Amino acid sequence: MNINTSGKNVVQPLAGKRGGRDHTLLSESSPFHVREAFKTIRTNLQYTLATTSSKSFVIASAMPNEGKSTSSANLAIVLAQTGAQVLLMDCDLRKPSVHRLFRLTTGKGVTSILCGIDTIEQALHENVVPNLDIITAGPLSPNPSELLGSSRMKDLLGIVEKAYDYVILDASPMNLVSDAVIVAKQTAGIVLIVRQEQSRHEQLQKCIKSCEFAGVNILGIIVNESRSSKSYHYGYVYEYSKATDRK
Ligand SMILES: Nc1ncnc2c1ncn2[C@@H]1O[C@H](COP(=O)(O)OP(=O)(O)O)[C@@H](O)[C@H]1O
Ligand SMILES: [Mg+2]
């Protein structure tokens, strides 16, 4: 596999909190390079999704802490900035974090919708950012894989896909549980996150094999790099490589 690593955007710093939201969320005060990097990812993704029948996709990676939730949230924000109607759904039902990133309650969410306790309307957080609605994970459930593979999940996706231009699903680590692949089979595919200096080549290979085995489309790969320096600065790199660039 060849992941093109030319043209990196490295920016710093990104410490501190703004407006009560997580500091890793994009805002007007985010460094220029980070905003530009996400715009590039957005454009590539828009082109890729233009050729798919579904506009919903899963953000996944091999292991925890590689940047799935952060990338899902920021992609949702940049897509919403185009005026498109975007829904972000937290489908990491084992270790949900979208509600924490946006400081939302999660008493109602994906699990309570799938169990028939709440309606989509009841669980929906509307216009969290202009044009961006969010459904958090909901209460922890004992059977996440079964819920995500259920016909109710299929129905839920069918409904939200009709209502939104883009539906982004944050997922659990692929090499630990099968949830991401189960959900991705019902969408346009998976965008894989790789964290530089953390993700391992063989782990990524395992992810790709799982997708191939399940017939899940890999829409692209985002390289998410975080480097701390001697001072308390962070380096952020977001880079996108289309699946077709892989050799
Ligand atoms: N590019 C980045 N630079 C600095 N910190 C990051 C970056 N991406 C993610 N993080 C941080 O790493 C941690 C894990 O990220 P998260 O998105 O929750 O990963 P995952 O969803 O894959 O488990 C969080 O504390 C997040 O703020
Ligand atoms: Mg996460």
C-alpha cells in the first residue's frame, strides 16, 4: 500500500477550550492550515461521494484514539459550512464521545431510537452548528453489534439519508469489534483514519482486509498526525488519499 504523504499541513498550537466546546473542534479561530486541510478533505470526499448512490459514510480506524471522533466532528462541520444539511450520528455505541465534543446530553440517541424508546425527532440535536444536526449514541446498550446490524438500523439510515445531504457515522475501532463494518455495509463505505506515529501498518492492513472480506467500499484514508513538542504545542496534519491511489 502506498499512502501519499506529500503536501502535509502542519500547524500549531491548538491548546485551550473555546466556547465550552472541545478545542479540537474546528471554528473560525482554528489555525488556517487546519481549516484548509479539512476543506481539502471535504472536496475529495464530495468528489468520491458524487459517484455513490448513498451519501452516508462511516469514519473508522483500526484502534482507539486514532482520531475517528475528532475527524467525524470536523468533517461534519466543514460539510455543513457549504450549506449542505449534515447529520452526525455517534455509532460508537461502546465508547461514545460525540456528545462530549459538542457538550450535548446523550440520554436519547441511537440506542434508544433503535430500541423503540425514542423517535428520531426526540433524540435529534438540531443546528448544533448551522446546518449540522447530531444524534448522540444514547444510553449504553448490552448488544451494540446486534443493534447496528438490525433492520431498525437499516430503517433509521433510510429515513435520515432522505432528510440529509450527508450522514456521517462515527464508529468503534475496527480491529477490536465488527460494528463499523456491520454499519458500513449499509452506507457508501468507510473513510479510514490513520494516526501518524501511532497506527501500525499491519493494523491498517487488517482493516483493509476486513473491508474487502465484507465487500465494504474504502472511500479514502485520512492521515491524522499529532506531535507534541518540548513546548506544549501540537502539530496537526490531516491528509486525504483516495482509495484508488492505493497500489
Ligand atoms: N490531530 C490531532 N491532534 C491532537 N490531538 C488529537 C488529534 N486528533 C485527535 N486528537 C485527540 O486524541 C484523542 C483521541 O481522539 P478521538 O478522536 O477521540 O479518537 P478515536 O475516536 O479514534 O478514539 C482525543 O483526546 C483527541 O482530542
Ligand atoms: Mg471515538
